[in-house]
Amino acid sequence: MLQRDIWQNLIEWKNRPHHPLVIRGLRQIGKTYIAKKFGNEFYESVIYLDLRANTVVHKAFEGDFDVSQMMISISAVEKNARFIPGKTLLIMDEIQDCANARSSLKYWDIDGRFDVICTGSFLGVKGFRNPYTRGIPVGYEEQITMYPLNFHEFLVNTGMNQQVFEYVENSIQNKNPVEQTVHESLRNLYLQYLIVGGMPEAVTTFFETHDLNAVRSVQNRILTSIKDDFGRYKTDDGTDKINEVLKLRAEACLKSLPAQLSKEYKKFQFSLVEAKGHSPEKADGLQYLEDVGLVVKAYNTRELTYPLEAAKIATEFKVYFIDTGLLVSQLGDEAAENILDGKLGAYKGAVAENMVAESFAKNGKNLFYFHAPSGSPELDFLFEKEGQVTIIECKSSNNRATSMKYVLSNPKKYGPHPALKIADANIGTAETFDTFPLYALGFMQQKPQQKIVKMVDVKGIKVPE
């Protein structure tokens, strides 16, 4: 079993007062597997419903949402189902395929005798939003987004000693160079991760065979499987249909991404999408890719001001794969060899930049960048931290961060900003910014901050006469 960060989230969920949990995310990232594994380890009874494959069980959710009656109906379909109060986990897989099952979560929550975990790959997709005629249980469910393995998870599954993790984390925190042997080992693991990515089957294949051809075959099969579902939606009567026009536009947008990311300015251009229709129509295809969790957007900003959301240009953005391995699998037969040789510059920074984007997106950060109307300066990424805009430049080699240096040297025009460079280099410090190696992304995990505020004492407040 691959070790996943979400495992601790599930344990924490179980050990506190909780609502039914909905795990959402891209297909084939291990949502079902992790839910079943968790159930088998922590519950006496696990009841698994595949709401996409087993449409007969949908009838259990068509009547009144009486939990006892739903239990009887589920047991009639699933002969081995055992509902043991306080010891049962009900798993409803592909919850978006049965709108009434999603609506019933409120009543499972109110009843409280059984824990419920749902998984969904299309929860944000247009066509799966409309049929909730009986309501989505707002306030009666919790949601968590699951992603392909991030680089930190990849490193954990290599069996790396915990002392190495602590040593590198301390080196990053104290801005001390990493010892050369450790540095080279981590650099090589980073290059391998760029090729393998984080899709669980691809990672498992790599660890078992070390065969990059086999890994690429898995990645291509995964992409084909995902594309087979493009355009799928539910009619009002619950029938599966394919919107062929939407499917073609989504496929064309996906096919254009390697070329989009290989440009000097990686702004997404609909003119490069080989599909019929104007930009707004093609945008439906791109939105579909975002909704199913295959890509993420980074938005240009008008200025380097906090908050970035208020400064973003909604019509100007870059698009990245949520899994860099899937991007590399589409770059041609020689891509893996070039990357292992450290020739990341052959792809104009696309691979390294995509890696930064996916790392921060999986860490829950919105993505922004700055590209001046004149074309210069251009800053790869902007992030918010403690009320400030932090500048990040990503370099596939150790080239100079010219744009970042220019901005930092003109604080009257752009304002003062914290800044760092992520490059194919060891840790180093400069007067206005620090440099970290590309593999540092595996050690920069966002940790939740405790935010406790002092309650206002209202007992002594009196209404004036």
C-alpha cells in the first residue's frame, strides 16, 4: 500500500465529532482504495456501494429518507451488508451518479448511528449539478479534495529515512546548503518524480519495475481512460449521456497543453486549440478539464498587491497539469531521457514550472503570476503570506532571476516583497532573495495553523436607558 497523506486526515475525521465525508478528486488517484482500506482497518463492518456500476441500489434512496428503511433497501441488494451501530462504515462510491444518495447524507448525519464516506470524480462538473432536486446537504457533509501523490508522498514511499527528512527540513529552515551526496540523491529523485508523477498506478509500477517505458504505458492508459469519460453527464431521468461537442473541445484543449507550456510566455491561447468554435465555446472544454481535476489555472495580476484575488485578470491565465508525470508522458519519446540527463531547459521551463504549480495547488494555494503588458518583467508565481505578496521565480537550471531582481530593485514602483528562487541548485542566500533546490518542494508542506481568537465578553453589555 502506498502511504498517503490523506490517511491522517481520515483518522482525524473519525476521532472527532463529524459529518459524512465526501472525498473528491480526479479519477484513478486512489479515492476508492483508500476509503476501503480505511474502513477495513478501523470498522467492524464495511458496506460498499458502487453507485455508478450498481444502479439497482439507487432505488434505496428514492423514497422517504428514513435511515431504517434505507438500511433495509440496501441490505436487500447487498446481501452481506451488516449495519452495526457505531461500528459500520458505509462507503458510497461515485456519489455524483446518484443525486438522491447525496441528498440522503443529511439524514444519515442526523441519525448518527453509522459513519459515511463518499467518493466523487465529477462533483464539480456541469451536468452533475442540476439533478439534485431534493437538495445538497449543506451543513451535513464535509469535503476533502484528494490529489495524485505529491513529491513529499513520493519520497516517503521510497523508504527514505526520517532523519534525512529532518536534516533537509532543517537545512531549508536555516538556509544552510545540503551536503553534496544528499543533494545529488534528492535531485535524482526529483528528476524521477517529474517523469513518473503521482498517479498511484504509475508510482507503483515504477517502484516495482523501475521501467520508465512501463510507466509511460500506464500513464497513457490512464489518460485514455479519463478522456473516455469526457463530456459525460446525467439527464433528468438519470441516464448517462455524452456531450460529443464538449468531449471534442475538452480533448483539443488537453492536446494543446504541451505546446501552450512550451512557449516563452505560457499564457493559454484558445487560438492554439484545434477545435471548432470561438474562444467562449472552447472555454467550455477547458472548464471541463478544470472541473474534473485534471488541470489548474494560474492567473495574471494587474499589480503586485494584496489581496491577489482582487488584482487578478480573469481572462489571462496559464494552465498546468495537476500531475507533471502526465505532462511529461505527452512530450515525446525522448522526454524522459532528457529529464534524467538534467536537460530541463529543452522544454523552456515547462516541466519545472508545472512542478511548482502542482506542488502549491496540492497544498491548497491559489495560483497567480505577474506579466507586465510590455512583456517585462514577468514573475513566475505570486503567493500570499501574512498579508504580503511573495515572489517565486522557477528556473530549470540556475540562471539569473532577472525579472525578480529588477522588481526587487524598484520598491517604489512595485513595492517591497519577500522573494525566493527555486532552481537546479543547492540552498543559497543573497541580499534580497534566497535560492532553494527544485526538490525543496517536497519539504515545503503547508502545515495548518492554529487560529484561536479570544471571545468577546457580552455578559456585561447593557442597553442604555
